[in-house]
Amino acid sequence: MIFKTVVATLFTLSGLASALAATPAYYIAEFQATDLDAIKPYSAQVESTFRPFGGRFIVRGGEPDVKEGF
């Protein structure tokens, strides 16, 4: 009985790990830079933080086109 419980637990954990690995995540940021020169080193490194996880930019920069709200 203990063996069956251990095997069932291992299958459950491996299923959980693969489900978590396949779950998409989105990082959304909005800010107004007041010193463009000071932010350049940070901006140059942002993409390298996503790369190990298979991340990529969908949209970056530009002027927003607000349709509703503020």
C-alpha cells in the first residue's frame, strides 16, 4: 500500500511540475522615465531576464493609443 501511495504521489508531482512549466505568464509594466540616460543600462538587460524561461517581448515601447478610459 505504501508503494502505491508513493507512486501515485510521484505521478501527481510530475504532472504538477509539467503543468506549471507550460503555464504562460505575462509581465506588464507601465512607467514614465524621467531620466532616459539613467534607464538605458536597465533597459538593455531586461530581455536577458526573460530568455532563460523562453520569454519574449510581444510589444515594447511606442505611444499608446487609448480607446477608452483614462
